[in-house]
Amino acid sequence: MNFSQELIGLARLGTQTTEYYEVSLNERFQQAYNTQQQCPLFILDCDFGKINEHLPEQFDALLPLLTTVFENFTQADVGSIIIPNITLHSAIDKLSLAPEIQAKIIHPLHTGIQFLKSQDIKQITLAGTRHTMQSEQLSSYFEKAGIRVLRPVAEHIKALDKIRISVYEAGFSEILLNKMQDILKAYANVVLACTELSVLNREDNYYDLTKIQIEQAIARG
């Protein structure tokens, strides 16, 4: 199987998440194309501290910052673009991007929904940040596609968000993995909509938007 060698653009947004994406993309690239070569990545340094200040919904501040990110990707002439933060995609969808740039974005929500529909999944439990689990910002994507969204109970929302923050600060640990699994075993059709929770998902027990996004990026080659 031949790979076009087009660059996959990856925004550097946080140490743990960027490292996770870089390692996962390389692993899947090597598996998919039976090669020892590294996945052709262009990693774009971004001021994630400034972006993070305005998450999840301060769109007036987020949109100019994201516009600059996509301008830099355009100059790098990448074939695909990965923004490793699922929540940011609701802001990205508000940008006035050229169609050719939009077509390059590997959108975790759109690709995730396509996968769920291919599996005839009509109801999910959404696991992510506290905001993701409590607001309509991401769940509306699924609802509009005819997929009903359930949420964990309040106690579990608080615990999952605490786990997410710990992963953001220190990365993977077996203790955090076990805590997440203990919580999520109470729910069916769990969709992970947070990269930090994906970092813990070593056994692929869930519908993982990050991993679906990565698979789509490799498949495009």
C-alpha cells in the first residue's frame, strides 16, 4: 500500500496530548503501511496557554487565535490538519475558512458521528470535560445527527473531570485508568470526547473520538 507522503499538520496543544497524538499517529501509520518510517508530520507550535484561557466558549477571543493557526498550516502546505482538542472544534466551525482548508480538517465530531451511525448506535453516554458533559456545546452535534446523548450522574462528572485534569498535568497512570474504568462501567455506548481520557484508553473499551480522528488521518493517505 502506498502513502502519498502528504504532511499531516498537528497543532501542538499541551504536552501530554501532543505527545499522545504524535506517538499514536506514528504507530497507526507504521501498522497501516507496514513500514518503519515515521508518519509525515508537521507539528505547529501554538500558544496553547493563551487558547486555553478562552476555552470553552469565549469565541470572540478564540476565533482570531484559531484563524492564525490555520493561516500557518496553509503556509506549511499540509494535506490534512489535526487540532488535538475536541472542544475547540465547536469554535473552529464558526470560522470563515476557505473550502479547501475546511476539507483538510480531520473533525473528530463529524468523523465520530459517521462511525457511530455506521455501527447503528442511536444512544450514547458522553464522557469528557465537566463542561462537555454538562453543556450542549458538543452534545448538540450528536443530537442533530439523531443520536441521543445521555450524561453521567453528577458525582461521576466531577470525578471524570478530576481524572482529566490529572492526566493533563502528569499523563497516563494505571491508577487513573482504573478510576476511569470503574466509573464508566456503569454506562453503555460510552463516547470519549476528551483527549486526556483517550490517553487512558489503552484497551479500546469505548467509542473514542480521538482514536477515530487518528484513524481517519491515516486513512486519508
